[in-house]
Amino acid sequence: MSDGTPAVPASGSPEPAPSRNMFGGAGSGDTSGFGGLVRPVPALGSTPRPFDEPNEAVYGALEKAFPTLGDAIERVVVDRGELTLHVRPEKLLDVARTLRDEPALRFEFLSSVSGVDYLGVDPTGRRLHSVAHLMSMTHRRRIRLEVAVTVEDPHVPSLAPIYPTADWLERETYDFFGIIYDGHPGLTRIMMPDDWEGHPQRKDYPLGGVPVEYKGAQVPPPDERRSYA
């Protein structure tokens, strides 16, 4: 019967207690508990039809109004009742204009544009995603348009000519993710200084351990600031 005293082998030295990680596991040499975890790469596919009734009505109306929709849409995903259309960049403006103008759709308001960096996750290598959130105040519906591009060619058509609210939102996404919105009326940084290097919300952007980059920064008087005209 053991009294809890470490066993003493023939050499006379007690055996060391096995190290355990934060989840109680032992024997791996990893004390964080996260070593060896590998995120599986998801299989990219569309949600099978028919969708739920509201989203099926939206997609069906878009199919009728946009005969070449199959060439414009890469994937259609319905998750937790929310519809996301993954659109080819060259077709984005045509799809958005149809969603805005078609009476059965009438997505007349763009509420948000955001960026996502799927570093090491998107199997196509197009890790930068631009996501536009549209709302129909007429029909009380919401939809998302998502476009994927590479870091080497991060160009997406600007939605500002169709939805003026995209202006500052696309500037913020450009600032933080480096997605370039072609046709934007004034695509400049909006959060970081003009001479900032890199895009802070990319997942390969360094975290910590860098000098304070705002040191010595000066804000010019209003009559000397950059003009947006």
C-alpha cells in the first residue's frame, strides 16, 4: 500500500513526478495544454437547397432577377438562419445592384463592411475576405455578401458607388486588412497614421514586443490637415 512517498529505484534517487499541463494531461512535455492541437481545414461547400423559407424566398427572387447568378456565386451558406452569398469579385457590383434595385429584394441599406483574415484556414489560399452586410428595410431581411482575395492581389470592387455608407467602412477594412477597394472615392487610412506600415488586424501582424510607434507623433492644425476633396 502506497503512502504517497515517491518510489525509490535501485539507484537510490526518487523518480520525478510527471509534469502535467493545465488540463491535467501528462507525458507530452507540454505544460500549456495546447501543444499538438491542429485546426482542421474546413471543406468549402454550399448549404443544400431548399433553404428555410425566408432565405429560399430571397435566393429565389435573386435567381429570377439575375439570370447568370450561377456564374457570379461561388457558394451559398445558410448558418443559424443567416444567408451569406460568396460572390466572385468581378460580379460583386452586378449582384449588389440587383439586390438593391429589384422590388422583390430591395436591400437598400448597407450597414457594415468588415474584413476577415483566414490565415491557414481557407484552402483556396484566398485568406482575405471582405464581408458586406445588407439590410432590406422594405422586407425586413438581412443578407451578407462575401468576397475572397489573396494577399498578393487583394483587389475588390468598391460598393461605395452603390451604397454610399460603404465609404468609411471600406477605408477601415483597407486600413486594418489591406484589402484594396477599386473605385473607392478616397481610399486612405482612417484609424492608423498615414505612414503606418502594415495592416494590424492581419493574423501575421506582430503582437507586442515592438517599440511604441506613436512616440513623437504630432497632429497638424485643422487648416493643414489632409484634404479629402
